[in-house]
Amino acid sequence: MHSAPKCLECGLEQCRRIYRLVRGDEDGWDRVEQELKRLMKKLDLSEPPGTMTAKLLVRTMELLGTADPFRQIKQEQNRQAAELAEALDEQLSRDEEGLRRAMIVAAAGNVLDVGPGRRFELRSLLASLRFARDDSEQLIERLRRVRRVMYILDNCGEVMFDRLVLSRLPPVELTIVARSTPILNDVTVEEAESLGLGAFGRIIGTGSPYLGIDFQTVSSEFRSAYEQAELVLAKGHANFEALVDGPRDGFYLLTAKCELVADRLGVGLGQSVCCYSPGAGR
């Protein structure tokens, strides 16, 4: 699905923003950039975009000597989103229609992402409350029949809207997946636990240091939970790109923030979707 050169170009720009965030300027960036370009030549271009990008990000953090450059940004994103999520929680019903609307909110909340260069206005997306591509009825129908559900988190900020979905799911055995280690503004296991998501289900990490789901480096715990889940619901670009052509079916909540993903989904930039994919294995 992805264009490797375009993904690497975007990944390099993300690394540059991290460098500027940590150092306060770009003095010395040229040396880091050359190191990253040498690494890019060694990457497997058939890997998911999140994996390729993450390898550049991890190396940048190593060179900068920092493990979580977005810690304060993530905390602020959660704080800001919590205020709006609390207000929306009071407006949304607890029935299946409330669940569907909560999923629209969660998908629209996917704009809270420090990775892509574009920015979209959250409140305008929330006001529309609709999916440009809508498989939510199929998702809700499946939820009536299954017990083991996996929900894969994406970014901080939007995780406060994920809570609206998690609190409205029917009684299921829920596994909530977060990052095992910090990368960009993705939610870590530690952060998910501190936000109280453990009240909704078991929290596990991917076991991988990379964005999305990299099956070469995920833990046996994640792999087992993924295979045993009767329904997988994943948030965001990196998870979509990693799993949509994977070994099993899944549902995806996200907002299209780049042309490649928008084209694959058949929607415009900035539009939100609830998308079902049978995966390559079906």
C-alpha cells in the first residue's frame, strides 16, 4: 500500500522535528541526518511504514540521549482532550447508538498526532459526527456475538476519546494494547494504566519498540492475544497500515491524514472512517 521513499521522507522530517524539540535549534542536525540516511539504505523497504519510520525515530532518540521527548506534550494533550471528552461523555447515550457516536468521536480524535505535518481542527470534525466510510453497523453487530475483543490504542490525547468507546462496549473479555516503550506521542502501557484504562480490561504492550504492529518484534503475549481475539479494533494510521493486509480481519478507526491512506480508504484528507478489512488471510 505504501510508497517507501515517501514514507522515509516523512520519517526523516519527523526525526528533524524531534531534534529541534530536544535541542531547541537545528545546530548539529546535519551530522544526525547523515547517520539516518546511512541507516535508510539498510532498511527493508517491504516493511510496514511504521516500522521503517520507527527505526529512524529510535536511532534519533539514541543519538539525542532521550527516551521520551514527547512526555510533556503527551501530558498536555491528555489534559486538553480530557475536558472535551468529559463533556461529550455526558451527551452520549449508553446504548448502541451511543457506542457508534463514541466511535466517531474516537476516530475524529485521531487528529491529535504530532507525527504528520498536517493539522486538522478537532472541533469541526466532532461537529459533523459522521464517518466518510462507515462499517460501524457491521462492527456493532459483531460485538453482539463475540466475547474476546482486542482494542489497539494509538496516540495520547485521543486516548481520552477511546475511553468513551471502551466504557460503552458490551460485556466482553477486553484486551487493551499500548506501546511497550515511548515513541512519538503514542500511548504507553504505563500511561494507559495511569489513565485508568485497566478498569475496562487487561492492558498489554506490543513488546515491540516500533510504531504500529511489527510482527517480527512483537511479544509472544501480544501475538497470542491477537490470534485468540474474536474481534480486533485498531486505532490510527500506523496500526491500519501494519494490519490491513495482515493475516486476519479487523476493524479500524482513524482519520485520513496522508494521501496514500486516504486513497486506500476511498475518502478525502481529514475524513474519519470506521473500516472493516478481511485481511490477506481471508
